[in-house]
Amino acid sequence: MRVGKSVVERKKGEYEGLQGGGRKSLQAKYFSLESLLLLICLTASLLILPLILPPLPPPPFMLLLLPIAILTVLMFLAFMPSNVRDITL
């Protein structure tokens, strides 16, 4: 005579409970209505505003070198050998 559920039956019930039982759409799981509306408005503004606004002048040359400088520093840090024992002492 068995009093309770077996371990397998309990785990199966927990797994089914985690699955949510009913089928929800991908949109309902990850995006609320407000965030979906915000994404749609942002997409529309990115598509429409460049057609309406006048073109901007190019940025100064030194400002164009900033991403290259950041990339150089990151590459240097990524490939620089490090000894973990020296850092922790």
C-alpha cells in the first residue's frame, strides 16, 4: 500500500508546473504590452525620422578616432598575459 506519490511522479508534477500548463505565446512570455508598444514606437521613429530630419554634419576627426582607441585598449587588455597569483597577493 502506497501512501504518497513516488519521487518520479512528484518531479513530473513539478516539471509540468514549471511549464505553465497552458500554452502562452512567445510575446506573452517575454514582453509586456507596454514594452512591446515602446519597441514598436522606437522602430517607427528610427524608420521615419531619418527621412524627415536634415542630414547632420560629420563629427570632428578626433571623435572618429575614439572607437579605434577603445578597441586598441581592449585588444591590449585581452591579450596581455596575466598571472592570477600576482593579482591576488
